[in-house]
Amino acid sequence: MKTFLENLKKELEKRHFTKEDIEEILEDHQEMIEEAKNDGLSDDDLIEKFGEPSKLAEDLVGSKSSNEETEEVNTDDYKLLQSFPVLENNVDVIISLTSDDVECVAHDEETIEVFYKKVKNINDYKLNFDGKVFSLEEKKKIGLFGFKMGSGQFIVKVPKELNPNNLSIKIVSGEVALVQVNAKDVSLRAVSGNLVVRQGQYASLDMSIVSGDAKVNNVDISKDASINSVSGDITLSEVTAKNFFVKTVSGDCKGREFYPENVRLKSISGDMKITNSDQSRIVNIISKKTLSGEIRIN
Amino acid sequence: MNAQFKRGIVELCVLSELASEDMYGYMIINNISKHLDVNENTIYPIMRRLTKEGYFTTYFQESNAGAPRKYYKITKKGFDYYLELRDAWDHFIGGVYEILNKGGKKHEDILRKFKERT
């Protein structure tokens, strides 16, 4: 049962529980396991009774302390465009805009809500939700350059439990933020805009930027992650993943508390620097290639 | 059984256990898993969440068995919440039985009615 407690600790750390929370949960379990043993339960009985540490940790996420409460995004000066009731989770979320900013956040309601401000003509946008796929797009405009230059701001609030199968956000020059939204496969693309991803659990994450910057903080990826940048900088902090691939041309990549199991780094002239404090967590470097940049880990 | 539905029911059971007396973690889990097919990893997260939400407080008390035990005590807020949930549950389950009993109360009843129709 010692391994149970050790595994539980690892699973809780993975999910960014505070030190105090972890200590308390482990103490509670130590006590309950002792009681169970005094009761004459065998090791097999105990496994049956206490179950999988990963499942337990997952179920405990709802009782996490402080810093991880759902942040209320201020929508005071925004207008509500539409609110859709969500009856079933695991829908797809697709957002495709040109020069607008979009922030996709989780909230405690069972609805998808779209807010906007500074939008010149809201009729230029198409919003759709059929229960399976949610989409926010710009209507095709045939203009001189194919797209207009205005820049509005959108906030898309999704239920905390939504857990989309596919979450895709594409933007040309706007800013994208994805905050506290868990999803299966996430794909984010920007040309000159920045991408910010904070607090999320995904199966896969695929990010691509050209001249904008990408920031990823407090994110766990159970399978593959890749970030592709031309001249934009990449910042990774408190990130775990199975396989992580970073590729830049001239952008720099900085990592702090970045613990992928396997990592591949590739850059032409950008520098990469990763600093991790926990030396016991092994990061396998599958390959690192640079032409004129410098790659340093720890 | 649907996980969310199950959690709601287990929450009611945890509240009910503590409404009658203060208990330590293992005791609550044992009392509930004696009757329902749920284990620790369903019950403990609920106890913890309800404590965080101010429905329970905890205190330590020495035991004969060895280390001191952590006891859970229901608060006024917790008790009010229990009564509210309990009302909702009684109402719900009452409604469910109204519907089910229309089709017959026992297996034989249900079967007889079904045979009459076919």
C-alpha cells in the first residue's frame, strides 16, 4: 500500500494540487489504510477498496484549494451575442477569425456563451451550435484583400465539463487565449497574433505561430504536443507531456518546470533554454538540432 | 450507473451518516460500502469537497487502535443542506415509484399485465 500513497502523491502533483492539499490527502489515506488493515483487510481487499490513484486524484480535482478556482472573466463592457444550452459534453469547438481577439474560458454554467465588443458589424459573423459542433466564424467576404481590417474582441465561455473532442482556434492577426478549458485534441494557429494557453488538460496540443509569441503555462498533455514557430518566441512553464516537439526558425524557446517524458527540439537560429528544479524527473531528449542557436537543458 | 447520478446519491448518504453522529473517514466509507457498490475513491472526494464547502468540520481524537483519528462533524450549514437534499430526494424517488408502480408492484404483476396485452 506504500506504492498506493506514492502513486497518489504523483497523480496529485501532476494535477497541480497545493503542497498543503497533498499532505492532507495523504495523511487521510494513511489513516484510512491503517484502519482497513486493523480491520483485517488483505492487500487485495485494499486495492479493491481504494481503487486507482489516478481516478481518485481526478475525482479530487473538484475539492482543490484556492489558486485553481474558476476565474470569473469580466464581461461587463461586452455584449452577449448568444447563449446556447449544452445538453451533451464532448462537442467540437471551432473558432476561425481574422483580426479579432478571442478568449475561450471555462465557467460554471451549462451553457456556451459568446460575448463581443468593438465589433464593427456583428452580422459579418456566423455563429452556430447544433448540439455537436459549436462554431464561430467570419462570413466569407470578397474584398480587395479577401478580409477586412477591423478588430473586435470575443469571449467564448464554455461549461467546465464540456471537454471538447476537438478544439480548434484559427486566427490571422488577433490574440488567442485559452484558459481553464480541458479538451481532447487542441489545435491553435495564429500568424502575427499571440497564443496564450493556461491551465488545461489535453490529450494532444498542436500550436503554430509565425511571428506572434506562444505562451503555455500550467498545462498537462497526456500524449503529444507540438509547437511550431517561425520568428515568434515560445515560453513553456509548468508543462508536462508524453512527447513534446518544439520547432522554431529564429524564435527563442524558454522552458521552466517543463517535464515532457520525451522531447525533440529543433531550431535554426533561435536559442532554447530549459530550467527544471526537479532533477529526479527525467526528460528524455530524443533529438536536439540547431544550426546557429544554442540549446541548453538545466 | 451514471457517475454523476451516483455521486449525488453518495453525497446524500455521507450527509445522512454524519447527521446522526460524528464519524471518522474509514467508518463512513465502511458504513456506506456495506450497502452500496461504491468504494473509497468515490466517497473520499465527496467528503473532502463537502468539508471545503463548510458542510463539515474536522477534529482529531485519540483512539485505542493507535494513531489519532480524524473525525468529521456536520455543521448547521451542512445539516440544512442535508434536509434540503433529503426533501428533493424523497420527492424524486416518490415520483419514480409512482411511475413504476403504475406498471405493477411486483414482477408477477408486471408480467401478468404484459401477457394480457400480447
